[in-house]
Amino acid sequence: MRETLPYDARSQKRAQPTRLARLGHATLELSLGFSRLVQTAASALISSRRLGAAARRVVRRIALAQVLYTGVHAVTLISVIGLLIGGTLIIQTHLMAPAAGGEMLGTILVAVVVRELAPLVTAIVVTGRSGTAIATELGNMKANSEVAALASMGIDPAHYIVLPRLIGATVSVLVLTVYFAFVAILGGYAVSLLIASPSFTAIQAGASRTLMLADLPLFLAKAGGLGALVGWLPCHYGLSVKSSPTEVPQQASRAVVRCMGACVAYNLVVTAGFYAWVGPPIR
Amino acid sequence: MTAPRIDSHKQGRGIDFDRVSFYFGELLILRSVTFHIPRGDALVLTGANGVGKSTLLQLCAGLLQPTSGETRIAGHKPHPERPSDLFDKGVRVGFVFQDGALLHNMSALANVTLALSYHAELLGLDEKGIDARARGALLEVGINQADFHASPAHLSHGVKKRVAVARALALEPNFVFFDDPDTGMDPKSLQLMHDVIERFCQDKGVTAVVVTNHDRLMDRLGVRPHALLYGELVELPLPSERFKR
């Protein structure tokens, strides 16, 4: 037995890996990273079935608070952005096609706003606003050992932390998307009255002609899927913080950038799938 | 080097380490360590900063997964991702972190009631019972009623640590883990903290692991401390015994 303490643990390092070992390690890390990403959401969803009514009550309260922070508190911002985007869209359409009548404007509002802009812009706004907040909050919790403290008390971090944020973000984005579409159409209509004075009936006719039954699953798939992404990715990156507070802003920034990228990619995939299913001509 | 107590016929009831190794990246913390802490016994860990005492403590509590080997708590393999599994099997862990690790978006009282509310069915508690038990635990560690609704940001370091002890007490744990519980405390709080730790360590139903560098606490507990040396556990004499030599 050695008489002296402390010893330098850093002298007990493993041997330096070879280049091939480093490549293997990088590949392993990548696949592990992806599996951890999937695991974050999967364990949250599975835990909701495993745990009792008391635990579900606790989580329901947090989910409602998340809807308040992510959904209700974002209404003003979504209103302003929706009105401005709807108005801008009509100005651009009028500039490019001055002869476009009310029906055409209605078609454009539905095709562009309802199908594309509303889900995507809402998801991006919520990512910027709440995604950062979620990733930062969870990162700080991780760095301050609060997540470990939850685990020590027998509370599943995935159930207590991830699930309510996943539900809260999904519900918020879904509802805010409907609201965004409504406000953007309102803004577009208001601007069109100023520059082209089309009748409301003509716009309504164009919108009704363009709207299909298939728009409902498209809308739900987009808004629901994007909402889940907005809740899921920031949680994952926030919980990826190990122990240093300096990792928190890094992971928060990574969460927002990757979440926005994932939202755009998801939107593209669903749009492509939708038109492949509905088929040309696109109305 | 001497290994800590290994008691094969009692295995599965306390804390078991079977050839456990742990690396932090490239850094070796534990090298194929095997030991057993029988139910109701205590293990005291001491040593210099940065050798991995807190890591070993978290491995004991099942909060970390070993790089290789197996840990068992009350005979059950812990899953850091699903800690509720252990709770369902009757393992009640009370863990006092170095800096308290209180949830910052909750008051002191809410920090204590959280786990009680979450496991209300298993613990057989209703709203009134939860509140009474949480308040009782806070009063037991000398928290002022005025601080019950204060957020951790407005509490001093010593009070935060005592709230963390109350949070552990409230669960009526059968496994307790203290990570440097006596740092940064005034003499009165220190005395109170040592009383609580001693009570846990003397309780035959509670298995305790205490990380400390406080000679007085080690002597008071009367349990020979262990230190991490080159990734292995070695037994040291009690501070009072060192003095006699």
C-alpha cells in the first residue's frame, strides 16, 4: 500500500489509439449519437405507459405549463409575423401578376400559407423562442446535477423532463399553426383590399376550390411532426450537456440550428410525399 | 493493497460491485473493482480532490453506468435511464449532492414534495400526507418556515444542503449517499448534518456511503475509511488510529 495520497489519476491514461481505431471510434460515436437521439424520444413515450397515475398527474402539470410558455406566450409574436407574411405575400403576387383576381389570391393564400408557410414558419419561430429556452434550461439542469438528483429520487428524467416538453411543444405548434394560417390569411386579405380591392366572395371561392380533404392529413402531419421535432431535439441536446456550464450555450445553439434544419427537411419530405400521393396537376 | 469487505453470502442485499471499471473519456477512475457493502453497513470514502470519489458514489447509487463490470443495488441492476424501476422494487435512494442539486425552478418545499407526489401511490400518501411529511423533514434539518417557499437561488449554501438532506430524509430511504455533506457549513449546521449522517449509518435498515474528508465525522462514524488509489479501493485507518500510531 502506498503511503502517500493523493495520486495523479491522469497518469493512468489508456494507450494512444491508432488512426484506424480513431475512425472506428468516430463511426461508433455517430451511430451512438443517433441511437441516443431516438432513445430520448422513445424512452419518454414508453415511460408514459409504465408509470402510475400520480406520476402522470405530475407530468400533466408540467405539460400544461409548457403549453403556456411555448404556445400562449408566443401568440403576440405569431400574430405579428402572420399578419406581415400574409400581407407581403399578396403584395409580391400583385407585383408579379397585376391581373390576378380574387380567386387567384385565394388559391395562393391556401397553397402557400396553409400548406407551406404556416407550419414551417410557426415551427421556426417556436424553435427560436422556446427551443433555445428548453435546451438552455435542461443543459443547466444537467450541469447542476439536477437531472441526476431526479434520477436519485426514482424519477425517470425522460418521463419528467422530455415527455411534457414533447407534448407541450407538439400541442403548441399544432394550435399556433392554425392560428398563424388564420392571421396570415387575414393579413393577406387586408392588404389585397388596399391594393386590388377583390371581393371577399372571390377570395373565398378560390380558397375553397384549392382546399382538398387531403389537406387535413397534410396539415396534421406537418404541424404535429414539426411540433414534435421542436420539443424533441432541444430536449436531446440540452440533456447532452455533461457537467460543464460552458457546454450549455454550445448545445443550445446546436439544438436550434439542427432543429431548424430538421424542420425544413421534414417539411420538404412531407410536401414531396403529399404531392406524390395527391398527384399532378397541383391545384 | 487491501480490498474492502467482501461478503459473498450476503450478496444481493446491499451494494455489489463485480469487476467494475470506469473511465471518464481516457481517464481511468476505477480498475476492475469488486466489493460488497452488506445491507445496513456503511462505507466511508476519503481522499484528494479529483480522484473519483463522487464518481464512485454515483456508481454505487446506480446513477452512472460502469464502463465494464456490473453494479447491483439490493440485488437489482440499476438502469440510469429508468431509475423508477429500482423505486418500484422497493429501493429508496436518498442522495445528497455536493452542492445540494436542488431544482432551481421550485421552492424548497416543492423540492421535497416532488418525489413524494411522483411516487404517491407507491408510498401510500395523499396530498395532506405529502405536505406533512415534507414539512416535517424540513423542520427536522432546522429549515426556517420562512425559507419553505424560497427558491434555491435565494438560499445560502448551508441551507441548500440541509434542504437536500430533507429531500433525502422525506423518502425514508434504505440507501443513502452523501457527497461531501459537511463542506461550507457553520458549526451548528455541521453538527446537525453529522447527527443525521450518524443516525443513518447506525440504522441497520439503511446502507450508507459517505464521501468526506472530515476527520471528526470519520471518527464519529467509527467506520474505517477507504481511498481510491490507482483506480482501486484501499482501506485506511481511522484518523484517531493514525494518531495513536
